[in-house]
Amino acid sequence: MDETKLLERITVNSGIFGGKPIIRGRRLAVEHVLGMLAAGDSPATILEGYPWLEPEDIQACLVYARRLVGHERIEPAFMETGT
């Protein structure tokens, strides 16, 4: 899956975590996944803890982080306003 398709998995919703980037509109922030990876959790362990999560979601978080630190412009797939 190319990076553009992966990044479509990262969304922003002002009503969830104050508009932080989340995975597929769910209540799991990109920063949380990155934190688990940084703490040494394996992707398999993360996937066990979140049965709805897919390996491509973890890959999308890594792509997002790489682009962010590379100072590239990142456009979320869509933005919702809080209701």
C-alpha cells in the first residue's frame, strides 16, 4: 500500500482527543500507537490489544510520524467539526 493510501487511515475529529490525529475515526490517537512502539511494544502486541486495528494502521502511524519530522505538509483525510 502506498503512503497516500496509508495516510487516508489517519483522520482528525475535533470531538475526539481535541482534534489530535486518530486512526480511522476511532478513539486511538496516532501518538498513542507511536508511544507504544517507542516503549518497545511489538506491532503484534499492539494488534492483540486492539482487535479492530490492522497492521496498515500501525504502518500509517509510522508514515505520518516520518512526514511530520521531515517537515512535510500533511493533510488529514478529512476533518469533522464537533457536534
